[in-house]
Amino acid sequence: MNPGDINFLSGIQAEGLQIFFVLLLSFLIGIQREAQKNNPDHFSFGGVRTFPIIGLIGYGISLLAGADLVLVFYGFTIIAAFLLLAYWHKISASGFAGVTSEMSGLATYLIGVLVNHDLLWVATTITVTSLILLELKEFLEGLANKIEAADIFSFTKFLLLSAVILPILPNLPYTQFQINPFKTWLVVIAVSGISYISYVLQRLKKGGGGILLAAALGGIYSSTVTTIALATQSKNEACERIFSGGILIASGMMYVRLVVLLAIFNEPLMLRLALPFLSLALVSLSCGFFWARSENNYPSQISKDTKIKNPLEISTALLFALIFIFMLIVTYYSSQYLGSAGIYVLSAIMGITDVDPFLMSLTQTSPSGYSPLIAVNAILIATASNNFVKGIYAYAFSSKKTGQQSLLFLTVLAILGLMPLFFI
């Protein structure tokens, strides 16, 4: 056998594998579409034979065209014309205006073209993604009905600020306070993004899932806001343990949230605090869950939804940025003129409100006045202070027994949160 014959056989083997992959990928789409033809309500284009043929047409045209994509475009146009006729027939026969099968046919044509150009990964990804979208029809349509237009617009504005504005911000420190515009806005995006995940999940459940789920999701959003909300609602329910347990769970989720944020922005601080924070989270979540489940008249769900503000609203994000910059400046002056004692006092004071801006300021600044150990201690003091203050909020806003239980639990959690000060 001469070298020419070997090259000829290897070429046949390569093209044979390509044809096999085209048939395999397009056959998968064809099987999925074949199941839709059993629906007697409307005409459905194509099935287990049609889609593999479309894939082979795309492959064959691409093979003949070589590097010239004009012929591929003509083939695409012809296939689109046939699909348009099928769509017109479907509308005329049944009035059903769905265009999913026709679009799947165009995608199948492109799969054949991509395989011929050795873009097997892209072709496989398109196939798998198409199958997922086709199979999740009911779920995706239900999801779209649950998401309001205002939320979509808000998320679009967030994408504008994060994907368009963030890359053009200067990544350099300015002024004596070492304010970095890029890192400042990156902090805003990370904090708001984590809160938004919780916000979306709460909106999707719309009161379902029970109080404990609401407490856990709310703790990711803001444990302080969730504590006040659960405390207020406890006045209308004759079940003290479920609400005090939920408040404890929300504080436990705060530690998980902070570990994630520290991992993003300051890995050395995260490594020092991961073990104590995750241990505190585990204790809070387990104790809160078992305490809540011990309630005799355990309710199925909250009587009303907690009204929370979308964290991706532009005004909310800008306010967080301003507070973050303010905390950078305050932290700088505290370390310069008051030393570590000033940082610790500031940490205790910041526990009255949301601790995120202060904690994030500690991850972004390294003044010569304090060491990383002081930053670790300040974070521990701030979180402990925040837990104690939340206990006071719960005592003030909730029913008597719920308030007493919550104040006790969160005070103990605050004390446990200070224990690592003696070991780190």
C-alpha cells in the first residue's frame, strides 16, 4: 500500500466520523421533535428522519463549499425557505404559531456545517443546549410568568453597569485613602449579586416553601432585614419556636455569605475566618432547624410575604458604593489616629446596621496602622455585635416569647462569635 492510499483511507475515516457525529447529534434533536408530532392539536414539522437529513445537507454543502461560506449561506436560505413553507402550512391548518421546530431545523443545518469545520465541541454544545431548551418548555414558560417586567429591566440595568461600565473603570488607587474605582464597583457587584440570587429565589417561591426556607434565603439577602421581618410576623402567629429558630437560621446564613465574599476579595482573611465562620454557621443552622421543628403547631408557611427591595436597583447599588467609600475613609482615619482600638470600636458600632460595607472596606484596605490580624479581629467583633443587635431588634419587634428566645439565641451566638479572638 503506497502513501497515497494511506492518506486516502485516513481521509475517509475522518469524514466517516464526521458523518457519524452529524447523524448522532441531529438524530437526538429528531427524536425529541418526533415526540411532539403525537400532539393532535396542531401540525408539527419534521421528526426522527427529517432532522438527520437536514444535518447531512448542512454537512454536505459545507464539505463542497470548503472555505467559501457563500454556498453555505445559500443552503441555509433554501432550508429556511422550506421551513417557512412548513410554518405557513401549520398556521393555515391549525392556527398554532409556535416556531420551535422550524428554528430547531435551522440549528440542525448549522450543526452539520460546524462538524465539517471540526468544531465538534460547538456543535455538541448547541445540540445539548437545544435539547435542554426543548425539554424544559413548561418550566421555562412558568418561570417567565413568575418574573415581572420590572425585575427584568432592573437586571438589564445591572448588566449594563457591570458588563459595560466596570471594564472601563480605572484599576488604580486614588487619593491617600487608596480608593480604587474598579475594585469599589466590583465590591458593589459582588454584594448585590449574592443578594440578588436570594431575592430571585424568594420571588420565585412566592410564599411557598415554609418559614425556614424564607429565613435561609433572607439570611443570604440580609440577616438584619430578615430578623426584623420575621420578628414582626411572629406577632400574628401562635408559634414562637418557628420564628426564633428562623431568626437563628438567618444569622447562620450570614456567616456563609461572608465566607463567600471574603473568598472573592481577600483570600488570606477568608482562610483565617473560614473555620470559625463555617462552624458558627453549622451550629446556627442545625440548632435553629431542630428548635423550629420542635414546635407543636408547626405552620406550613408564612402568612404573608416579606417585602424586600431589589438589590440590583441602581439607587441601591450607588448607595452601597457611597457607604463603602465612606467606610474606607472612616477606617483609614480610625487606624491612623486611634490605632487598633479605634478599629475595634468602629467594628462594634457598625454592628447596629448592615456590616457588609464595613467588612468589605477591611478587605480592600491595608493601612500601615493595623495588621491583618487586627482586620480579622475587627470582622469577628462586627459580626458578634451585629448578632447581639439583631437580638435586640427581635426582642423589640416580635411577640414576647419569640423575642426572649431570639435575644437569648443571638446573644449566645454573639459570645461564641467572639471566642475565636482568643485562638486566632
